[in-house]
Amino acid sequence: MAIDWFTYIKGFYENGLWTKKQVHDVVAVGRITSEQYEEITGDPYDPDNPPSEDIA
């Protein structure tokens, strides 16, 4: 059974367990799409400008 990365990552972010930087990083490795990043964080995905580590 395939892992639903979007659901897991969205939950981690919404519960304060992950930062925007961590969510940004999983787009780069293909776990979620840039559109899903925007849905989770509310910010557009910019591959050349990752968010600061302390922004949640």
C-alpha cells in the first residue's frame, strides 16, 4: 500500500511538528507537489528561496 505523504505532511505541519522549511524540502525530493505545498502552508512554492527554518 502506498503512503499518502500529503496527508501525513499536512498533519505534521498543522500540528506544529514540521516547519515550512521541512515541507519545502519534501517537495524537492518528490514526496508532494508544489501545489500541495501551497495548500499546506498557504504560501507559493519557490524552489530558489526556501523559507527560514523557524517559520511555521
